[in-house]
Amino acid sequence: MLLSEERHALAEAGARLAERGLVIGTSGNLSVRRDDLVAVTPTGGVISELTAEQMTVIRLEDGAVVDGDLAPTSEVPMHLAVYRATGTGAITHTHATTSTAIGLVADEIPLVHYAMLSLGGSVRVADYACYGTDALAALVVKALEFKQAALMRNHGSIAIGSKLAKAVDNLELVEWSAQTYHQALLASAVTGRAPRELNQAEQEEVIMVALSTNYGSTKKISDGDSAETTEQ
């Protein structure tokens, strides 16, 4: 089976996103790239139930099917455009509830939490265009410029990553950010205070600290740290 590893990874990613409530039924599509080939979910497939054998492999150059029995997702134009523009390794797109809702009423999710810096900061909302069109593909590419994720007006969310696991992580982070911002807006309606955003100096400080401590990676406790912890 061509791109067997990638196709199995897509099935696992679909199940994970469904389990976490980011995908319902056939809504959304996922893909992962290897060189000039792309493994992608099929159109009309129930994301949580798809198997590796049901994934389709297409050419990056023109979207032509090279392996698989099912027609690829209708969002092939968007996936291919994003790959060509960003050189990313994987794409995840779903109609997650809060991300979709925020995309109806805002032009972005502002940088309200430092975790969003890994997405490139604030998350833009791409203007509306019909699904499956070149017009939508172009708008999404624009919204993703220098970003790892974006929202799509009246549609959903999209995230990219060097690996499929990272694209899934980024999509989950987008939905969390949307939920956090939504809750802040509700609180704002009561308190009259707008949600606070991180300023440039605060962003730079977070980046420097993260780089110096290798934030986000596990690390062993040194002998000195271990002794100190025991004493406490």
C-alpha cells in the first residue's frame, strides 16, 4: 500500500480528533505529505471511522489520484495550495465548534495567551469563500502567512505542522484558544473590561525564556535539583 505509514497515521489522527470533540461525522479533512505525494482523507468519509486502506494518495503537482479506491476530499485545492505555499508536512482541518463560532464574529483570535506564540501569535480569520474552491484556497494561504493555524469564516479551522502529530496538536491548540477567548468575551460583557492581550515586550520575554529553558520538552532532574527537591 503506497504511503502506508502516512495512511495509518491519518486514521489515528482522525480518531484522536473525533475523541476530543473536534470533528463530527464527515466534517473536516486531513492530509500528510511525503515528497511529491500526499495521503488524504476521502470525501464523505466519517473521520473517526476511516481506516488506512480508505485513504487516498494524490500527486502534489496536480492532485491526480495515484493510489486508493475512494475519491479524495473536496478540499484538495486548499490542501495542495497550502503545501505549495508553506512547504509544510501535514494539514488538519475540522469544523470545531468554538473555532467556527469565533470565525463568525471576529477577524482574529488575539494573542491572549503565550501558548499561542507557537502558532505564530494571533490567529487570523480567512474571509469566506465556498468550500472546495480555488478562491477559498487562496484566502487560507493568505491567512496562514507566517502562521501555523487560521480560522475560516463560516467554516472552521485549519492547522499545519512539520509532522501530522504537530498539525493535530496545533489544531487542538487553536480550538483551546478559541474557547479561552470566547470565555473571556463572556466575562468581558459582565465586567466591561476587554480581554487583555500580550504586548510586544511580553511576547519577546516569553520567547527568550522558552528558548533558554527548552520549554515544552521533558528533561531529567539533575543531582543537585533532586537533592534540593528532597530537602524541601
